[in-house]
Amino acid sequence: MLRALRDKLAGRGVELVFVSADEPQDFAKVVELARSWNVRAPAFAVAPGTLGNFKRALSPDWRGGIPATFLVDHQGKLRHFWEGPILEEEIAPIVERFLAGEAVDGVTRTAAEPG
């Protein structure tokens, strides 16, 4: 779904960056999965032992639910994030509002992620 959304928004300045928080021993599987999904660069992996720092740097509100999706502006400021699995109808309207210049700062959590 995110790849399809990326393709729809490609001409509007939206980039999609994949970040893996998998264990180092699983990195080869992550690379293979990214290739099978036709993930284009950039794609990154969180360095071993730094996941806590990574989470705090992205958002102090992130409880650690994975997957997590983050909307970051061109200046590197977090504008919205989704904790847990999301559907296109949950993310697309917020991205569209962001692209229209509206304030979208906030958090969306799935029903599996209380609060």
C-alpha cells in the first residue's frame, strides 16, 4: 500500500524511506524483501543497540509499536506518525492535507495500540 501511495504522489515531492529495525542476523532477509517489493533507495537499517535512541529521536510519543509510519517535512520535522499497521484510507487524507499546506501534526494509533 505504501509503495502504491508513493507512486501516486511521486510527482508531488513525496519520498518514501524504508527503515528496518530488524535484528542484524535478519538483515539479509530484509534486503531480499525490499528487493522483492521493488523498494527504491533510500532504505536504512537501525544500528544494533540503538533502537531506543532511534525511537526517541523520531518521537517521544512513540511507544515502540511496529510497524510505524512517519510523515516528516522537508526540514526534517515530524508532522504525523502512525503507530501500528495502517490502511491507505488512514494515511492518504492526512498526506493530502499536509500537501495542501494544512497542519497535520499528531499521532494515529491502531486499535491494537491503546491510547
